[in-house]
Amino acid sequence: MVDIKKFVKNAIVEDNGRGDLFFDIAPKGRFKARVVAKDDGILAGVKYARVLAKAEKFDCKFRLLDGDTIKKGDTIATLEGKASTLLSSERTFLNMLQHASGIATEASKYAKLLQNSDVVLLDTRKTRPLLRNFEKYASRVGGAINHRLGLDDCLMLKDTHLKTISNLKKFIAKARRRISWVTKIEVECENYEQSLVAMEAGADIIMCDNMTCELISKIASYRDENYPHMLLEASGNITLDTIADYLDTGIDAVSSGSIIHHAVWLDFSMRFD
């Protein structure tokens, strides 16, 4: 919650600058307003919006919660407070809800296509700078599971890393002595041969990057016979139109950056009574 408070405070400062010019000349008294959905989707951002309302000292009652389905015309929340406070908070309040809801809505589209399988949906680190916690929170609300949050919670060896490593088996052995005992090592592979090398080297997770479903199935069969404890992740240009094709390949997870970077904000508005 400390990080959320800091995030919200910085967002308010960004919008208010040296001070809202309307603030000192605003009408006195308390006013009521509603936040209304202008799109269908999945609601997210409530957790952050509540912190903003508390920080800015106006009353906020949500009729719907994170993860709820919303329809165009729904009243999401009712607000009450000074005109100056409600209006100076309006854009930041709405931005948080719209941004998060857009990601949650996109994630839910992918998650629904996986709901009858054992394959889990993962997001990626393709997030906007300084918005990772916020965007990955929205992704979770929509039904995805977070992939690593940063470079410090999983050692992933991508193609660029592998170009610097001459002996993968020796490197992974060295890594096991240096990183946390509970930390996983994932290796990105682009073909069958690379996958076998990574398995032999002792990786925990094999990322099948931009592979055909047929190739992934072949790798999964080899994994099942020789390294059944290892996990397989499919990644690379996986879309809503293609994700179902991967479900019977033997993978454990599918990751998609589109959940976040292709999400479109939902449209909400604040209306005074």
C-alpha cells in the first residue's frame, strides 16, 4: 500500500502542478458526482482510486469492484466533496480507472480462451516506464498471472544473453551458486536443438519463442520423457486469434505482451448531480 500511496501522490502532483487555478475561486459547499462507464469491459483501478479519494479527502463509494463486468451506462462510483477537490482530482481519478480497466478487459479476453485448460496466462515486462506495478496489477485483475516483475525475481537468459555465454551448462551451474536458492532460471529457445541444450544444462523453464505449434509439441514430448519437472512457456506474437492453437501442445503457460501494450483504455466520465 505504501507504493500505491506514493504513486497516487505523484500522479496528483503531476496534474496539479503549482496548483489548480480553479481551486481558490471554486464555489463553496459540498457537491455530489457519479463516475459513469461509457464502454463495456472489466473494471480495474478501484484499489488505486480509493487511495486517491482518501488522500484528497472526498467521499467515494464504489458500486462495482475490481474484476466486475461493467456495461455502458453503469454508475461505477458515487462521489461527494468540495467542488475544488472533486474537480482537481477528476482527471487523475478517471485516468487510473480507464487505464487499468483497459488492461483488465484485454487480459480477460485472453483468460477466457484458456479457462477450460490447464495452461496459464502470463503477462510480460513490456510495460510503460514507472507503471509496471500498476499495469501488472490491472493484468491480474483481468485474469492473467504475472510473469517476473523485474530482473531480480527470475534469471531469464534471452537470445541476447546467450550470445555472451559460451557454455550454457557451466553458466547455469555458476548461477545456481550465486542466485537465491528458490529462484528459477528460464532460457529462451528458438528451435528444437536449443531447447534440448537448455534442458540438459538444467534450466527450470524453457521459453519456446516464436515456434510453431508442431515444434512445441515435439519439444513437450521430449520434455515429458526426459525432464518432466521442467516447465514450458510459449511466447512470441501470440494473439487472441492464435492462442487456442497452443492449448494442446503440452505447454504449461503462454505469455503475451499484448495484454498490456495493446490494451485500449475504457471510457469513463464524471458527472455532477
